[in-house]
Amino acid sequence: MQHHPGTPAQAKGYRALVVDDELPLAEVVASYLEREQFEAVVAGNGADAIAVARDLDPDVVILDLGLPGIDGLEVCRQLRTFSDAYVVMLTARDTEMDTVLGLTVGADDYITKPFSPRELVARIRAMLRRPRILQTATAPAEQQTAPPRRFGALSITVAAREVYIDDEHILLTRTEFDILEALSARPGIVLSRRQLLEIVRDGPWVGNEHLVDVHIGHLRRKLGDDAAHPRYIATIRGVGYRMGTGQ
């Protein structure tokens, strides 16, 4: 593994972990991130990546799907047991199966090789525009005092980024929470896939809009919601999704 500590100014910014056995490519990506004031660390295999992630607590992980040994899917699975970092999966094949597999284990986005490092960094920047953890002490006053949003048994506390079904704490990834937050802020209003992505990413979206469907599927499973008879998230066929009324 190789550390790129950057300058003291960079160390105050975001932390990125770049995982790819093609080290020259990983170094190029790390250098682009450093220009954007990231602290970047490079790992060449899955075992190193998991160890570094535990120590570094990265804000974002750029993760190659086709790693030797512990592959990218398994690294992502293990990351999700202790990290809420955004994960961007790198795949050499632009197939739907690769995409679905990566998202199923908790990746937030994917990009196909060969890719432009500049485009990758732009997408990462868009992801990180939304706060990683909205600490109560620094949250806007209206969010600190706002009561939880309730939809039947579902309770969403935005400032603490906490979700409960009755008294059970539901663990969501950052992207899952951000989608739920966007929908719950606009109950009864239908949001298209693109609108949801642009709210979550806080800017224009370029990419596969059906990423939303996979994240919605994860949300429903974790919330115990049935797509055919939804209590919380309703599919509006041909349009998008809306938050139900908890009935």
C-alpha cells in the first residue's frame, strides 16, 4: 500500500482510498484526487484495502471489481460491516450483471474502464456535496429541533441520520438514507429517478438512472416494505417513486 498524505491543507479535506492492482492507474487516480485537496491512499489488493479502510476511515473508496485474491465484491461486503464510506466500483465490463452485483453488496456508483480520472473525480465530488454525517452540533437549527418524520411505524430523524421501525434501529448506507430523506421530505410527491439522483448528488446526474431502482430495492428490504403493497415507498409506474402516508 502507498500513502499519499499530501499537504497539511489536504489532510483537512476528504480521505480517499483507491484500490486497484493496476498500480499505475491507481496512482493516476490518486494524483487527480490530491489536486482536488483529497488525502489519497493506494492499496493494490483486497486484504490491504480492508486493513487500510479500518485505519483511515475514508470518505470514499474507489474499488476495482476484478482484484486478485479477495475481489472487489468481497471487499465491499466487508467494508459495509464497519464503514459508511461512499464506494465507487471500477469494472472492466459494462454489463448489467456487474453493475447489479456491485450495487447489491453496497456500492453507491460504478464507472467502466477505461474512464477519465477527471470524470471520476467530478462524480466523487458530486457525491460528497451532501454531508457524510450530519452531526447534531453542526446541523442547521431547524434540523436540530425538527421532530422525527413519521410514516406509520417508520421514524426518520434527519439530524442524527437515524431510522427506526417501531423501536428497531435500521442500518442504512449513506445513499439509501439520502434517498429515503429526499422522499420523506416530500410526502405524496412523485420524484423521478433522475430527480432523486440529482437531489441526492446535489447536481446534474450523468449515468444510469436505474441505480435508483437497486437502492430502492435495498431500502424496501431493510424496511420490510412490500413493493406490491407498499406502506412507505410506492412505485409510480413509468414515472418514479413517492413516499406513502404510512397507512
